[in-house]
Amino acid sequence: MSALIQALKTAGAAAVTALFNTEWKSEDILINQTKPEFEGDYTLVTFAIIKVARLKPEEAGQKLGEYLVAHNSDLVTGFNVIKGFLNLHINEKWWQQFILNNYNNTTYGIKAPNHTKVMVEYSSPNTNKPLHFGHMRNIYLGYAVSEILKANGYDVIKANLVNDRGVHICKSMIAWQMFGNGATPASTGMKGDHLVGDYYVKFNNAYKQEVETLVAGGMTKEEAEKEAPIMKATQEMLRKWEAGDPEVRELWSTMNGWVYEGFFKTYARLGVDFDKMYYESNTYLLGKTLVEEGLRKGVLFQKEDGSVWIDLTADGLDEKLLLRGDGTSVYITQDLGTAVLKYNDFKLNQSVYVIGDEQNYHMKVLKLILQKMGEPCADGIYHLSYGMVELPTGRMKSREGTVVDADDMLDEMVALAKEESEKAGKANSFEAEEQNALFDIIGMGALKFYLLRVDPKKKMIFNPEESIDLHGFTATSVQYTHARIRSVLNNVLGGAAFNTEGLTLSLPLEKLEKELLLHLEQYPMILESAGAELNPAHLCNYAYDLAKLFNTFYGAHKVAAAENEEKKNLRIMLCQMTAMTLKNSMKMLGISVPERM
RNA sequence: GGUCCGGUAGCUCAGCUGGAUAGAGCAACAGCCUUCUAAGCUGUAGGCCAUUGGUUCGAAUCCAAUCCGGAUCACCA
């Protein structure tokens, strides 16, 4: 909550209670920022109050306004009433205090630790192909949410559960054995994840061909898909892997090693990291003991063939299988086990899973089962569900070669940043080293912002033909505004520290100055709601709005050549606070802002 | 078919715990660089907030129904 809004609610509630002989709570006071076409800063909406007061809206507003000015003059100095809207003027002394308290507060909006442990699991890739554009939404979301939760005082553990075993992994391995001729990242100069990904593609091609041949020989498609030699070999390899065959395990760890090397290069470029890695090869057998326990407790039941189920029909869902008749586990079984493992590893209060919305049902079932089994980890589980990133032609499909590769995308963004810099006449302004670092900051920022500015739960469409814009509602615009402010401050202060001792500020405030202040004061509230809703898009909107407001202010008022010294001081502090808030809010998104650009 | 999610300007999206005349960006058009960074600013144009009904002093926002689009409902992961 914004401190100012909170103060107004408290004062408003006290006023209603005193004036109209009724108990009124501060949370029942509705405060909105006053619309620009009316006079005032914040508006108290009185419609709910007039029912109790038994007055006309204008009279109730008038009485409330008078009361507030009389009893809370430190906060409210004036008002006007239009129908049920009581428009309040905030005491400029309040703003003066706000500025002096916060102009140099680098942790503005950041909360003290609340000792709540929350794990954020994100990325969680398969090790048979490189990361693509769709993964990037997941990765940026997970990282941003982690940062936002940290700023809200949570103790965050960033986790990555790697899907490093299974048929799909064996497919790449088989293809490499068959067609690889011993190729390695070193011998080919390829990034390991891309090399392995290529063999995954080679598998699919070879498989398709074998199936076609078999079908031509008179087999049905279904039979052919089972009988294709390369598929049989893959299944045999999976059996050997599970039996711990040293040769298969050796190849497996070698190829996975290549992939990890590639992944971590990409993660580094994306600017993300993890506190804890989980590997499915270590966790895929978990959950069986849990199932046994569930059977004992009577939460689960066994069918004649020995398979174990849970009945969720009472919750509007189906019966769900947890263990096959032969005693092997299914996907959800290991997820149950892993949920408990995570909980025990860190004594978690909450566990956030950043996973696409195609798994909504799965996650719902997972949580429900754990709840029914009485597992303490159950209630803290939260599925941060996000929509697919689609191309204008539909979903990305690796089989059709329509995936946008993550590494390619990053290269393209840096190239775009360079191109746009040249277009704007900014290239070659700095040393080459700074210039290149800048292209990186701009390119990466634009991409992150683009993927984070949309509400996670909405699916989004990315058109590679129209490259990501660096104008308008973008990180670039925010970055530029930050650099612009730094430049202004440099000009005014010349690198010297700003001394606020004995300073008085110029009052009254200009309209645009006040709008900036109103917005700055709301930052903690935005950070809080982004955390509560696990939605980084709020911060994208906030940062861009703030930048835009500043640019409007910048166009209308001078800092260096302000009307007088007091005005100049005020504006210097406004600049400082705006730059700081832009920087902080972008940091929450994993985006850095340059000192100049 | 059941469940869940979405439908707001030509396009991409805000706004959704009910409040004043629904906002940005892109694209289009017209302006603004001898004065702090023009990757910016100002203005014009663009809307039956999918449809219909309901609740309310008041609905893009809540409820119901309908229509479109998507996801999901495996002894796959």
C-alpha cells in the first residue's frame, strides 16, 4: 500500500466515524487518484458513505472535506466536491517531507525480510534440444518473480528441475551413435545443446523414413511406428539406462554434459541463475513410498491388476493413476515425490511452479492429491501458469522447424540494438567496449520487457517478421529516460554530491511535478501487488508510465535553468528519485539501465 | 461433451477487489532539435469494451446465458 493512500484512508475512516455516528473502517474508504480533468490529487469516493450518512452526496462530501481540513491539516489542505467525489488537495508540506526522506533512499519500496521461504521453479528444460523462444518467457518470468518476491521480503530459492532422462533423451543418443561419427562440441565447434538437438532432429527424420518404408511394405502406420528398428533400439537403450548399463550411462552423462555447458552459456546471457538444481534422473523413482503411505491411509486404492489410483470424482475430476500394474511410476508419481523432497530440503512455506498453462489440470491434480494425503507441502503449492508464445502461423513446432531458437534470438536482438543505435545517430559516441556493452543491455532489455509486459496468463503472439520494437512501450524507452536523467544531473551537479542540508523546497508544486511525485510515491504499492499476484507486467507498466511522465515533465520544465534556486533543488531531487525508481523497477525484471546511451 | 483461460482502437496490449468523459504503444497524419540526450515531446484521427439479459444510484469490471478462439480431460512427459 502507498503510505499516502493509507493515511488518507485512515483519516477518512476517522472522519466518517466521527461525523456520521457509525463505525467505519479504513479499508472501506475508496481512494482513487484524481482524474486529470478535475482539481485535486486524490479523490475519496463517497457513494458508499452517503447511504449511512443519509445526506445528499454534495452535503456529505462537503462535511467530510471540512472535517479533514480541520483535523488532518498536515495531510489535506483543500477540497472540492463534485457529486459523490470528494477531491482532496494534499498538503505540500507532506510532499516536501516525502522528498527529503526519500530522494536518496536507494531501497525505496523494498521490504524487510519476513522469513517466509518460497521456492520458484522455472526453466526446467529437457536435455534433448536447445532452448527456444517459448522457454524464454518461462525463464524471464521465473527470474522476475523471484526478484519481486525477494524485494517483498521473501527468502527465495530459485530452482531448476532438469528433465534429463527418458525416451526423448535416448533418441538423441541413438542418433548420435548411428550418425555421429564421434562428433563432439570441440570437434565441430558447435554449442553442445545445439549439437545434441541436431541428433534429436536426425532421429526424427530417420524414424519417419523407416516408418514410411515399413508402411510401403504393407504395415499399418501404427504397427510401423512400433516396429521401426530405430525406435526399438531407443527403447532398448532406455531399458539399459534404467538397468544402469555402464556404457549407456557413460554416453548419457557425456551428452548431457554437452547440453548443460550450452544451457549455462545461454542462462548467463539471459542473466539468470539458480540456487538449486534438481535432476529427474535422481527424482524419477521418488513418490513410490508416498504411494504406499497413501494406500495405508486409505486415501488411495488398488485395482485388481495391482495398479494404484486416487478417486477425485468428488472434486469434479476423474480417477487418476499413480502406479502402473507392474509397479512402475507415472509422471505425476515423481512429481509428488519431488514436491515432498523440495519441501524437506528447504522447509518451504511456499512453492511456485512456473509452468505453461497446458499443465493446469496436471498441477491442480498434483496439489489436490498432496492435500488429500495430508502432506504439509500441499497448501503452499502455487502454479504460476502462463500462456503459450505463438507465431502468427500458430504454435512453434520443432518437427516443422518453426521454432525460434533462443541463442539466435539473442544474437538478433543485439544486432537490432546496434542497427537502431546507428539509425538514431548514437553509434560511435562512446568507446567500442562501452558501445558493445550498451548494445547488449538494450537488446536483452527489449526482449525481456517484450515478454514480461503481457499478463502471464495470456498467450502471446510473436511475429519474427516484425522485429521487436525499440520505441514506445519498451525497455529501451525506459533505459533512454534513465540515461537522459543521469545526463541532466551530470550537467547540473557536475559530479558533485547534492547537499540537502537546510534545504527548503519551492512550493507550490507545478502540476507535472506533482504528478511525478504521486507516481513515485506509489512504487511500493506496485511492487507489492506484482508480488502478491506474481505478475511482473505491473512493473513494466509502472516503469514505462513513470518514464513517460518524466519525459513530459522534461519537455515542459527546465532543471538546470529553473526559475529559481529552490525550484532547481526540487527538480534535482525529482530527477534523482525518478532515476532511482526506474532503475529499481527494471532491476526487478532483470533489466539493467545504462548511465548513458 | 466436462473443466479452465481468453475476447477492449486496424495491430499489440493496459484498465477488471464496481465509480467521473475507457487509456498506452505500433501503424497513419500535422507540428517541435542555435537552450539540460529528439531512442524523446505535443497535437489530430481511430471504440456498440464479443452478444443479450440481470444486479446497482452507477457495469469494460460482478452474475447468468449465448457466440467465437485456445488449453486440457493418457498405464505420454
